[in-house]
Amino acid sequence: MQLVVGRIGRPHGLRGDVSVEVRTDDPDRRFAPGAVIATDPASAGPLVVESRRWHSGILLVRFQGVGDRDRAEDLRGTMLVIDSADIPPSEDPDEFYDHQLIGLAVVTPGGERVGEVSDVLHHGQDLLVVRRGRDEVYVPFVKALVPVIDLEKGVLVVDGPAGLLNPDEAV
């Protein structure tokens, strides 16, 4: 599975630098000089980081072979991706990457399957998007409501109040 770590924005200057919308927790590692980054569309890459610097809170990157503004403009909108297998497991047993959660079966504490995690949203509070047939339910991703995550079995337990997973049951 490919994970997006950045999106190339507009050119900066005349020598091929581009702004990058960062979508990784570790931009210094992902965009280190010499790093090879796959692209979506694949035809735009792979790209090799020549240099990078921060300017007014924006990451500016120069890729090898991109030496002018026109070539930099051609890359605008390109997604920078990595393979999820290249991400080391977290040291914290209560920390998960989104790609580890997406696709897990969602069950009640009694073992009844009620859906599948289809997405993870990060909007102030982390939310799991649980698909139940054609419907989607948003579950706050907190230990009190999601006490068990078993990646090996592909299961996530949601223990919420009546109506959380099925609004028709709300009291």
C-alpha cells in the first residue's frame, strides 16, 4: 500500500525548487538529501532529493534533474509516496498508523461484527470512519470507546453507548 508523504506545490524561485505540502510526521527523514521518493503518477518519478530547506514554515525541496522553474511547474500536484512496508513499527503499543487501522473488522465487545474501518480522520480529535453497509458512522478514536485493537486478527473492538454504531438504537 502506498502512503502519501507530501504533495508538490508551486515552484519557488528560478532554479527548480518546489514547495511541498508535508503529509508526514517525519519530514526531515522523508525529505533528506539523497532520499528516493516514488510519485503518483508514477511517470513523474521516482524523484531524488537534492536539497531541502524550510522557508517561512514551508518546506522547499530541490530534486535532482529539476533545474528550472518550467520543470518544477511540471511537477505541481504530484503526490510523493512511500510503501507502507518501509515504515518501521511504532515503539508505543497504543499508537497505530492509519493504514494499519483501515480495513479492520469492527466488532462489539460480544464479538458481533458491525462494520469495517474505512478511513481515519484527524480533525482536532481522531475519528474512525466505520462503514456499515452503505452507511458510515464516526467513532472517536479513544481508549474508552476502542479498548482492543488486534492487528494480527484484523479486529478492532468498539465499546460505545447505545446508538453509537447504530443510530436507530439511540435512547
